[in-house]
Amino acid sequence: MADLSTTFMGVRLKNPIILGACSIVEDLGAIKKLERAGLAAIVYRSLFEEQINLEHIQLDEQLGEYSYRNAEMGNIFPEIKHSGAAEHLHNLEKLIKTVNIPVFASLNAINDSS
């Protein structure tokens, strides 16, 4: 059989079949089927700076909207562990643990908030 191996971003792949960033990356069952069919790598969706900022603002507004409405309740929302960037990274981590092929992810940001 012909050698189809190649490199992508400096990583050696068994063939040039790469799943580009799309909604399929959320379906771990479909990903496993693609891997068994010969998929060599996955490009995970980028996490954008604007997405982080917007989701953070929206979450703060949603959590603060009903807080301290009366003296009996201090806060009606429980702590949310997976939202915004945390949810993105959680899903990325699940994908990486599910497959035995390289997963490429990116962060698209330019501002230094320090």
C-alpha cells in the first residue's frame, strides 16, 4: 500500500485526512466512527477573545439579574462550573481523551488584560 503519511503543523500524520473545525467535533460517537474509518487528525473550533468577553458579560448579567431580590434569598443561582471558555476547554479535553489521533486547537485573541 502507498505511504500516505504527511505532516501538518509539524506533526506527523498517517494520512492527509483531517476533519476541519465544524460542529461534528461535539459528537464524540461520530468522531470515533471517523477515526475508525481512517481520520488522521482533528482541527477543533477556535476559542475567540470576543466569545470569552461576551459570554462573561452575559453570564454576569444572568447571574446578577435576580440576586438579592429580597432578604430571604441571597442568590438563587448555583455556581456554574462549565460556561464560556471553561465549557469550550472542557469539551476539548473530552475530545482529546476520546480519540487516539492529534487534535489541533487554537485561541484567537490579541489583548493582554494584565
